[in-house]
Amino acid sequence: MDKPVLSGITQNHTNAGFVAGTTSTYTTTLTTTGSINGKFATTLAAQTNTASPTADATTGAAFNALSPNKTCALVWGTNLAGVIKLAQGPIIATQIGVTTTVGDFISAPRFPALPDDFVPMAYALVRTAPSAAAFTPGTSSWTASGVTVSTFRNISVLPDRPQTS
């Protein structure tokens, strides 16, 4: 017998309203709901200026810092137990900016490989300008001088590529 087409789906079922909080935190307006490989994940209540994870959900290691004129994609989600997770995509070069102004994308950053126990719920793109101090996800301020963070994009599933404009 054939498997149903929808078997094993990993999907976010609620737009939790992820936004950048103050400094390096994040905020959501609704409780999360998602499923991983067809199983409902434990929900995570709405969060207000909650500390962002400081270790990559994929590698378990500390995040890699972005030096000036770099970009990467960051993906927020939860695991089956409802624990917030953050994953960092590969760091790639941007066009060279001017002082505190970030350069344009040369190409869109790629999403990270995600662990099996992860339902993506939002993503953002980070770019650094020539004068920016190294930016480390989870610890550096979203509003640091020379750093541009896109609006958090709330998603039901990870798109095929990040939206760069």
C-alpha cells in the first residue's frame, strides 16, 4: 500500500509573530504550534524579550561571528519538546558597504541544514557593514552600529530560499 502524500510532514501551524526584541532577544505574540514528522510538538507560550539561543541548533556549538561585509540567514523554531532553537546558515560575502551602511547582497544567503527535531517558524537575514564589530547571533545586539537585520519572516514551512527584499 502506498504512503499518503502528507505522511511525515514537518510544519508550523501558527504564526507566532516572531520579532526582534531588545538587544539580542526575541519576542512572539502567540503560543507556537507545530508538528515534526507528523507528531505534534509541545507548544511554547508567547515570549517577551526572551534570550535568544547562543548555540546552533544544528551543530550544538556557539554561533560563528559575522565579520564586516558578511551576511547569513538565521532560522528560529522549536524542537518536539517545545524548546526554542536557532540555527545559522553559512556566512557569505556581501558587496562592500560604506562605513555603517551595509552592502547589497551578492547572492541570497542559504538556509542552514536543520536537525530532524526542528520545526522552522521564522527567519531573518543579518548583514554587516565595513565598520561593524563582529556580530554573533544570540549575543550581539540586533541594532548594533553597522548591522542590519531584516524583518523576521514568520513561516509555516521553510521556503526554498530567503526573501532578500
